[in-house]
Amino acid sequence: MKRILKPKERERLLGTLYSAPMGIWFTLFFTIPISIIILYSFLKRGLYGGVEWEFSLSAYQQMFNPSFAKVLFRTVWISVVSTLLCLLIALPCGYAMAKSKHQTFLLFLIIIPFWTNSLIRIYAWISILSSEGFLNSLLKNLGLIDQSLALMYNNQAVIVVLIYMYLPFAILPLFTTIDKFDFALLDAARDLGATKLESIIKVMIPNIKSGVSTSFIFTFIPIFGAYTVPLLVGGKDSTMIGNIIVDQVSKTRNWPLASAFSMVLTLISLIGVFWMLYSGKREFYQKKSNQQALEQNIKLHHSQRGKR
């Protein structure tokens, strides 16, 4: 005799079946690779590369080498500066897009760079910043310089190209959040005596904190693990963690050390994601509590008027 499933059991079974492909995908291409990286980071380096199946903390001890510490500090500095500059550029861009009547066209312009291979875009910047490139040639023709400026192979060139590469990741979350913002609040702040800049800083930005945090995470994490930009545009003093990981895998074949550095990137990414989720959840409950407090004040006001 067939057993008839209850509605809740049927929904649970259907939910499991629907989520099974995604679960298998994440297990094969996320959970298993991360598990391998974690395992390798605690193993001993093989004599000819690879790993030996012997527990060791030598990879994490090597990370405290002064040269690696310098690379880590440089990576954090470049990532923070590039991300903050991206946010400073993205805020007015997102505001202008949210106020514009041509949002679809502007979004199209933001998305266009994704249609081009990232290497092509990097080489385009090389042709712009090189000693005989477009920018130096323009300055020479205008008579502003006699010799070519050293615009390439330094940290400044890396930051400029990183901003160009990842600026869309900062603009899109901010535009989405600002587009939902009630601009009448800015008009109210202006009526109360605030300047336009003060109304944006004191009224709009506190109300779009979730978009700012999302934009920061979406920009900082890929910049922190960037590899091609510092390799092609930066010099010997512009090496970042991504370059160290690739060199340890392909050149020195120190897989445990490469896995240990990868664990650092993974942990920073997880911290960023959890911070984004926490800030979004906190903002949701804060708005909910503010709305409830407003409703209670309105009810209290009406009840006091009724007593009178």
C-alpha cells in the first residue's frame, strides 16, 4: 500500500530535489577544492614539489618571513586605497544614475567593459601609460614635458588600472541602493537649513549603508586577490599575494605555502561576506524598529487627541 505524503513532507521533498543540483555543484567546485587547500596548508612540502603526507605548520611559519610580510602589507595598502577611491568615484556616479531619466543607457555603459577580455583592457592601459604611449606622446606634443614620465611599473599604475577594472563592481550595488532611496528626505533636509553636501552626508549615506558595505566587499575581495594587473602593470615592488600564490605553485612548487596564502584570502573573503550579511540584517531590523516606534508614536498621539 502506497504511503501518501503530507503537504509539508511533499514540499520538503520537492525542495530537496530542486536544491540537489546546486548542492552537488557547490560540493564539487567549492567545498572539495577548499577542503584540499586547507589540507595541503597543513602538510609538508615535497622534495621535488607537491606535498608529503606529514602534518606540518611550516607553511604558516614561512608566512611570517619579512619579505612575505612586506608583500602582505603592500597588498592590503593597495587594496584599501583602490577600494576607497572606487567608492569615492562610484558614489556620485550611482547618485547621478539614480536621478537620471536614462538609467538603462547608463547601465549599458557600465556593463560594456565586461564584454571585453580583461587582458585586452590591461594591455590597452599599457599602451596608454608606457614611455612611448598615448599619454606621454600627448604631453610631449603639448610641450609640457621633454622626457617620458615613469607612469608604468609602480604601485600608482597598479592602483589606477585596478580602479578601472573593478569600478563597475562598486557602482552597481550603490546605484541599486540609491535608486530605492526617498529623495524627498534630501529636500526636507535642505528646507531645514542643510547644504546639499550636508544633506547627502548626514541623510542619504546613513540610509544606504548596506549598499556601501556591499560595494566595499564586492570591490575589495577581487582586488585583494588580483594577479594579472600587478604582474603586467606593476614592477618588482608591486608584487601582491596573488602573484606569490602563482609563483609558489608554478615556479618553486611549494604547494603548502601557496595553500596557506590562499587560506588567508579565503578567510578575509569570508569575514567580508559575514560582515556584509550582518550589516544588512542589522539595518533591516533597525528600519523595522524605527517603523514600529513611529507607528506607536502615531497611535499615542491619536489616543491623546481622543482623550481631549
